[in-house]
Amino acid sequence: VFGLGLILVGMEEIAWGQYWLGFESPAVLTEANVKGETTIHNIRGLDGRTEILRVLYGFGGLVGVWLNRTGRLREITPPPILWTWFAMILAVSVYDFANDLASLIDPLNALVHQIDELIEMMIGMSALFFVWLKLRELSAAAPADGSATPAGGQTTEDTSAV
């Protein structure tokens, strides 16, 4: 599910390959979309209002790291090394979201607005690192001969005849 979510977010970010493949946006999207692209996140009303998704991603990542450290769901939770990524994403996104509700400190607003794209890149990179680190973890835990070994490392084969 996480992987499918990443594919959807990535495809949305590159406008579903619109510029690479050279296709035109459907008329209904051209009219509704601020940038005239084949994207959902730039539709009037949603454009510039995606901070809550970034907040949820950062918060969810930190909860996942906490669950990993407690030993719960360790097989699917993000490795603790990613906590700083999630904390930075969360901090900037919370400020950005709060600024939408009430105008905060002006000089800081300009800086946060400038690093919005950086936060999006950090989300993509942290997701990539998550998948890469989990693959390394899974391949390190797999037996070298490719056989499946039950939990605890014991096999059910009878070796008394050997």
C-alpha cells in the first residue's frame, strides 16, 4: 500500500508524464487546474493547501520510528535513522499549515515558502530511503540458500537418518 501510494504521489508530481510523453491535458482539467496540467493537487481549491498531507507524512513517520524502537511492527516500520527527516518535514509543514490559518512572522514565511519544494523532495527521498533500508534489512535476514526458515531458526526436517 505504501509503495502504491509512493507511485501515485510520484506520478502526480511529474504530471503523470505529461511533458515527457507530450500529451495535452483534458479540457476539464485545463480549466480547473491552476497550472493547466494533468494533476489533481493543482486544482483550484486544492492548490497550495496540501500542507496537511505533509504534516501527516512527517507525523506518521515519527510514529513509525517510535513503533520500530519499541519493537512493535519492526518489519514494516521505518528505521530509526530516518527520524530527523520526518522531524524536519513535520516542523516545516506544521509552521506552513499554521501560517495558512493565521499570518505568522513575515520574514520566516518567505523562507518557508522557498523551501516547500525542498520538503517535497525530502518526502520523496525519505520514502526511497525507507524502501531501500527495508530491502537491505530483509535481504540480510533471508537465509543464504534461499530456503524459508521458521521463526527461531529451527527447521522441521528430520536429520536423524543422516
